[in-house]
Amino acid sequence: MDTQIKFGTDGWRGIIADDFTFENVRKVVHAIARYVVRAEDPRRGVLVGYDNRFRSEFFARAAAETLSACGIPVWLAAQASPTPAISLLVRQRGAAGGVMITASHNPARWNGVKYKASYGSSALPAIVAQIEKELAAVLSGGVPALPPRPDLIQSLDVRTPYLDTLDKLVDWEKLRAAKFSFLIDPMHGSGRGLLRELFTRHGIACEEIRGTRDPLFGGANPEPIEQNLEPMRQALRAGAFDAAFAADGDADRIAAMDRDGTFVTPHQIFAILLWHLAGTRQIPGDVAKTFSVTKMVDKIAAKFGRQLFEVPVGFKYICELMLERDILLGGEESGGIGTKLHLPERDATVCALLLAEVMAWHRKSLGEILRELHAEFGEYHYGRVDLELKPGQKEKALGYFANPKLATFAGFPILRREDIDGHKVYLGVRQSDVGEASMGQASVDQSNAGWLMVRGSGTEPMLRLYSETASPETTRRILDETAIFVRRL
């Protein structure tokens, strides 16, 4: 199975007991140790954390022993912790790096190894290339039979300093005065208890569901997308809550619902946070977003005079910009959002706190705030479909949309195109849709129906379809017609 180990930007993931074994974990971590010894100051040590997955704490112990065998001091988390907590403490303690045992939002049968660099976020491409080089050497030569050094391994309370840092991020007086009540859904992940502790500490009414450790995640993937959050919706409607917040398995991705159970998309969360931080709080800094994020962010950034950077899909590109420039807020469409107020890193707990602050500051629900944004900036309705295709179909579809001479698609005129990552085409309004479009917001450009983006998975025969228009019906129609077209190729 050695040849199947591939260390990417966010680490390596595998199926537990298939390729994710203690032997392979030691090989991956030994490659990280070789990188730390060669490229960092190993005396600064490495933090090791883990999530709530099956035997994660034992894999973390194996990782710590592997690092210590190379003479590297190790701080091993005393309890399951969020990935962003490890990132924070790596930076706060001046460590050489961090290793996190987690498969994030993947299904329960998966686990993984993430590497966090000394600046407190995902490894940049240059670091990944060096770790991959070291991994190739390990896979060809094996892990040397060096004994672990228990004297170099110390236990570390990760959650307390993490919570104490987050405690300083928001205006608790405004939150208490607003008297809102919140529902929290950590989805059985390692973010359990975090928001509840902070809200309770400051007298904010809250309740947590799915807050126990369950390596099977209650039978659902720990990914905070709408279809996995029905328990949260039911609890929200049954109780007197003003909003609900969810996090993925290692608490770096955020999701939210309004008080009536309406799902608030990651795009809308990004827009709300930008509107609040840049507008209400007038915090300086520019904006970074991945290629698939809503165009509403563009309009909000323009209103407040912030430069907008658009990058390929992947938080590593956001992180790189946050390290190089003054970026107030950066995010991706999957719910990974980071702010300069904290770290160049995704953090679901931070985003939930800031969303609660927005509500308290304006004394409005998330739905009411979104209606204000739509009234000012126009309606934006986003959708995504992942297609598992037959061999060759993905390539045919990408080739079709790569054609610069493509003038129309599904009856929509193509106004222009961008190819930062995959292929995005901007669509004019179909003649048959002119009447429907005229019913939209006056601020929406009626000559532009929206956009369609096609992007292939790098590891699977899967094509991802993205679209955003001024109405949910048009977005759904574009995605459905594109899916039908692609399946016929």
C-alpha cells in the first residue's frame, strides 16, 4: 500500500485499517520529521493533536513517538482538539510545526494526517513539495528502527489556551444585551463543547446537540452541508433559538441556520462577515476568495473600497495571500473562512462567534441581515452538483467548456469566460427568461443571468458543477441542464 500514500496540501488521508495503518502513519510522520530537521529548527518542537475518530488518540501517540525518535520535542494534546486550535498553539508557542490526526469532514471510515506550518496554517506548496520529497525517500528506504524518546514527549492542554484566545475576539457586552439564544451542533466532532463553554462563560443562552464522541458520527458524514444537518434543523424548530451553528469533524468549516431553519450558505456567511467587519466595524484590510465563491462578496468589497483577490480553489491559496498581504477576510465555498483578527487559517468556532456578534450588533436575525444585503447588492443564489462520471466523460466535459469559441450553452449566450481553476462562463439572459428576470431586484444586471463553472476533481472521475444566478429556480435549472448534457457526452 506504500505507493498509495500521497501527501497533499492538507496532508494525507486513507481508509482506516486499509491504507491508514500505524505503519503508514509512522512513515508519513517520519517524512514530516525529516522535513522539520532539515528546514526548520527542530529544537522548537512539534505539536500533535487529534480528533474524535476511531483510535485517533492512539495514532497521535504513534506520531508523537515517531517525532521523538528523531530527537524532536513533542507536545501531545491531552484531549481531542480542533485543527485550528493546534494551528493557534503552534504559532503561540513558536513551534516548528504541528501534526493533526484527522480526516476533517470525510466519512467515518477515513482518517488522516494534516501538517500545520510554523505560521499557524496549512503548508504552502513549497513546504508540501519538500515533505513529498522526504516521503518518497521514506517509502523507498523505510523508517529506521529508532526507539521513541518518552522524555521528549509532554502532555499539553490545547483547549484552554485556545478558548482563552477566542474569548477576546468579540464584544460580549453586546451579545449579552441582545439576549439571543443559540443552538450548537459540533456533529460529534472535536469542536464539541467549545462554543457552549464560551457562551455559558458569558451568560449567553445556548444548547448543544450531537456533542458526544461518536466515531461513526451518528451515521452521517461530519460535513456541515444542508443534507447532513437535519437534526440541527429539527432541534432549532423545536426550541426557542435565534440561530444555529455547526462545524465539521475537526471544526475548521462553518455552517449556520436562521431561526426558522433556513440554511445559511457558506457564501452568505462570508458576505455577512465581510459586510460587518469592513462596514460596521471598519477594520482595514482586503479580501481574498476562491474562484467558486459568490459575486456578492465582490460588490461588498467594492462598496467599502477593499481590493479583492480571486484565487484557485483551495485554502492554501488564501493562506498564502494572508501571509503576504493585509487580508481582512479570506474564504472558500466549503465554509472554510479565516480572518486576520485570528489566524491565516479556517476556524468554525471563530466564524460562529463573529456571526453571533453581527446579530447582536444589529439586533437582527441572520435572515433579516441577508434580506438587507439582497436589497442593497442584489439577489445571489448559489448551487453545486458533484457528478460521478464514466471514464472519459470528465475530460470530454472539460474539453467542451474549454473551447474559447463556445458562444452559447443551454440557450444562454456566453458573455465572457474565466479559467483560473476549471472553466467559468458568464451567461446572458435567455430570451425566454427576460420576463422572469425582470421580476428580480432592480440592482441586478438583467443582461447577466449569472455564471456556470465546471471543474474536475484531481483524484476521482468526478466533475463539479457550480452556478450562481439571481433566482434559485434559474440556478437549479442551469445545474440540471448541465448535468444532463455532461452525462450524454
